Amino acid sequence: MNIKGGFPAKIKLQTKVTQNNEVEEFVFDLFGQVVQMGSTLYIRYKEVQSDGSEVPVTMKITPDSRIQLIRSGEMRLRMKFGYREKIETSYKTPYGMIAITTDTHKLHVSLKDRPFSGIVTIDYSLSMHNEKVGDYNLILEFTT
């Protein structure tokens, strides 16, 4: 399927956050867009914040099974994931740049053709200044 121009997509995003032995779960049903540029896949959507504002988010999936999660806006975040890899990146806040590290334990991408759809699963730990912030489980399902 040629999706270079992009296709509207229905997206279900599930996130489970474990911090200080407390678990929070979030589920969002969103509409977004899936675009393929070369062999790289981009899944774009807007995350709705508690104050009603929207933050543009892009999930970039490369052929080498690496994923970048890019959140734009005032707080710019570019998290990178590689299976069984620790990857340092930065988080731009109004107070300056903060170094963060993702430690990916599970990373799986499954794509189907008809209809073009997929599931992305990422289990990772997040650290800031060598201190563990928490464990995260992210599952993103999309259908065009």
C-alpha cells in the first residue's frame, strides 16, 4: 500500500505508568494520521492535556526497529527507543534542558496490510540524572 500522502487513522493509546509502587493507567481513543516516507513510518496525533490544550505527537518507526517519540510544544520531548538499549536524550522545558535516559526492555512493531494497521508495544524505564523515574508500558494501535 502506498501511504506517502498520509492516511487518516483511528488510534488507541494505552499507557501504564509505575512510579513509587503506584500504578496509573491511561487510555485514549484518538484520530491521527499515518504517513510513510521511504521505509520510515510516521504516526501523528494530538494528545489532549487536562487543561484542554493539545500537544502534537509523532511516533517515528524506522526500518532498523528503532522508535522515536516526539512531543512538540512548550515542553519538547524526543524519546528514543531501541530494544535492550539505554539511550540518552533531552527534554526541553521552560526551565532549560534536562537529560533523560530510556532503557527499553521490550519493543515490538506488528503491521498488517488490509486495512493498513499496526500495534506498537514499548516497555521501558525512564531515568533522569541516573535516578529512575519509573517504568512505562506503552501500546499504540492504529487502523487506517
